[in-house]
Amino acid sequence: MLAREVLEELIRVLGRDNVLTEQEDLLTYAYDATAAMKHHKPDVVVAPLTTEQVADVVKIAMRYHVPIYTRGSGTNLSGGTIPIAGGIVLSMLNFNKILEVDQDNLTATVQPGVIIQTLNDEAAKYGLLYPPDPGTVTTATMGGSVSECSGGLRGLKYGVTKHYIMGLQIVLANGEVIRWGGKTVKNVTGYDLVALFTGAEGTLGIITEIIVKLIPAPEAHKSLLAVFDDLDKAGGAIAAIIRNKIIPATLEILDNVTIQTVENFVHAGLPMDAEAVLLCEVDGYKEVVQREAVLVEQILNDEGAVQVKIAKDDKERDLLWLARRSALPALAQKRPTTVLEDATVPRSKIPDMLKAIRSIATKHNLQIATFGHAGDGNLHPTILTDEREAEEMKRVHLAVDEIFETALALGGTLSGEHGIGIAKMKYLDREFGEAGVAALRRLKEALDPNYLLNPGKIVRRD
């Protein structure tokens, strides 16, 4: 229960309209997009308008030892914005301005509540592109994307969010405001705090301004669909494309369960009996795209694809990528609960991981569909279940444990783009060891000694 004095101070700083206490409002912020997570209502939701107001909220919270959970659109998939200890949810949706697009320096300066697609729509007016492309690009905010270091379909060629963050304005846990980084291409002054706060999931500070790198938008693109009757062949094709020094903008895989579900959902012409399909797009200068598309088609055929189809126009291309982007919403229609995981392995281990997931599904009598970013080894095993079925959920949790154990055994990592949040904390010592987790804890305590910024995420107090 929030002390009356805290509420009064928040209203004084922010105004009554920007402080929400109605139970219906609080329930809205009790969960995020992560499935099968317990809901926790905050004590209050605040929506500041300026960095100064954010700093004032932090100072109030620190004075009364009230936890703060910073939140954008809540599309994250690791329980990262659930207010598990009540307290204050700090909504950044009022910070929704694109402050500048700088054509001379190829940068944009934005507030954290800007929707990623909104930034790209604005950048496109200048012939520029912000490459990070998460599946929730039309709803996810820049602040959330930076805090989770989200990836997306274009990660293979262009990298993920951390490769495009040049500068940040941050409110620290004591209410002080710092700026780090900037528009310079080179900057090795001091510790790289921009990198530290990118992917920190709101546990170290609160981002109020972001400088991002933009790139010239590619001149042309060409998309291909390859059909395989064997997972090993699909995996071999992925490795062969990279081995031939072709780096597609996107290289995605869908397994048979996903193919059938997506095809029934969008009718994109996917072959229902295929073991796997690869969706590939090359982009760049027209001449390069034409050459690379021919080479990729030849490689796919050489590696055993039973069919390779090149999209003949933008309509066919858009339909192919609609099919890929529809994977999660299509699968979500199958059962009441969709547990979407995020396991990343070396590219060469994709077939091993896919086979292991199938074996795990059989062992625990579960339906698991798998799709993901094959080119960078990032797979999304998706368990279709019902969280109301207690016995089945026990099997789900055992399956998730085995999925991550397998990923680590194959030389992979716990997360390629969804973050740790609540969902993966218990696995951290398996990847980093006790000393590694202790190092994370020391960083947390150096910047937030009272554990009041998004507490209970990534690391807990020892």
C-alpha cells in the first residue's frame, strides 16, 4: 500500500491527470505480453512529461523506498515490466516526440515513447532507415526496444538495437541526470555507459532521450521462398549461404507446425507438407541484389530445396513477409496460452536445435511450433498450451528448462533478443556461473544500491 504522502507528492509534481490510482487502470499495468506470468498490480501509475519530472519521481521514490517500474508499450516477452513488488509504474508514453532527423550526421534524436515504425516512417522521408525490426515494430517503443536490446528480422545483415544506439540521456537511481555518447562516429571516452544501459531492462536507470544511427535505405530488394523436406538440408542451406559470403538482410525459418498454422491464417501459398521453409531477402544496389538473388537460388537448389520461388513483385514479397510476421498471432489462435521462448545457438547448430525441440515436445506430450531468425541462430520455440491446466503447465516448465539446457549445451545463449526479465533469471548461473551473476549484481548495486529500479529483474538482491 502506497503511503498517502507519496501519492500527494506525486500529484504535486505531475498534476492529478498524470497520476492514476483507479483499480481498472492499475490492472492494465499488472502484466505485459509475456504468457503464463502472474499478474501484479502497481500501487500507482504515473505519466511524466519531462525529464525533470522523471527525476522528481525518482527522488520521491528513493526518499520513501518505493520501487519504480519503467514501461513503454509493454510488448516485451520476459516479464520485464511486471511490477512484482507493487510501487510505481512509470509510463513513458508521453515521451513520444521525434526531436530531430539529422541528415548530415545520419542520426535521429528521439524520446523513448516514440513507436519504432513511426521513426522509420519519418526516416523514410529522407531516404534513411533505422534497421532494428522487432516483430512488434508497429507498437513497441524506442525506449523499450533499447532497454531490451531487441532484434528482429533484419538482424543478420544489419545487427540489433545495440549497434544503432549512439547516445542516451538517463535519470540515475539518485535522481541525477546524465548524458552519455552523442553524434560522433568515434567515441572511446570513459566507460561505455551507452552499451551498459542498452539491454539493462530498466534496472540501472531510466532513459529519457535516445540518439540513434540511421543508414541509407537500400535501393532494391528481392525475396525468395525455399521449401525443404528435411531439416538437415534447411540447416545446410543456411550455412552454405553464409559460407559463400552472402549476408542476406533476412533469413528466416518456419517448421512444419508453424507452416500449417500460418498458411491457414494468411493463405500465402506455403506448402503444408514441407518440413521447413526458408524465407530469404537480399537487398542493396540493384545490380548486387540481382546477382545475389541468383546465387542464393543456386545455393538453395544445391543444398536440396525441393522448390525455390522468387517473389515476382512487391505484392508477392509482402505476402511472404506477412506470413512470417503472422507466425505468432496465427499460433496464438490454437490454444489459450502461447509461451514464446527465445533460444539462440550458432548457425551450424540450427538443425540440432530444431530436432531437440521436436524431441522435447514428444517427451513432454506438448505441441511446440518453431520459427525464427535462422541466419543468426535465433529460434523461437512456441509452446501452445493453456495456463489453466496445472498438470500440463508442469510439463511446459520442464520443456522450457530442457530447451535452454540444450541451447547452452550447443554453445548458445539464453536470449538473442527477448531479454532476461523474470522469465530467465533462474538460468543465468548456467550460462555465466556464480561469479558471472555476482558481477552483474555488483553492477546493479553500484548504480541502484537500494534495488528500486525494476527490482526482481535480471538479478535479485543477494
